[in-house]
Amino acid sequence: MKIKLFSGTSREKIEQDVNQFIRDKEVFDIKYSSYYVPKEFNRDGKSVKTICVDRVLVIYKEGEIDVL
């Protein structure tokens, strides 16, 4: 069993990358999470702009796909 991690700020790009990656893999599980990262701060040190980062973890097996 192996894992592959995808991360980025464009959900469309991550979806495309994950779909392309799993095309010839036997996938056991896919986990998704997102979090906000501060990008700009005001004079008081408070975050005024953030960016959303999405992450996808794919647990898979390489080789022939077992068809049931």
C-alpha cells in the first residue's frame, strides 16, 4: 500500500490531478481536508486576508486493478 498527497489552492486543479493519478490505481481511500492560512496582517497583527489550502490524501495500490 502507498500514499500520495496533493495540496494546492485551486480545487479544480487538485480534482484534475487526483482523477488523473487514480486512473490506473486500485484506490483504498481518499481523505480531504482544507485549512486557511493567513496571507496579510493589519498593524495590530490580526489577519485581514487568508488563502484556503486544500489537501487530498490518496491511499492506493499500484499494479493491476482487481475487478470483482
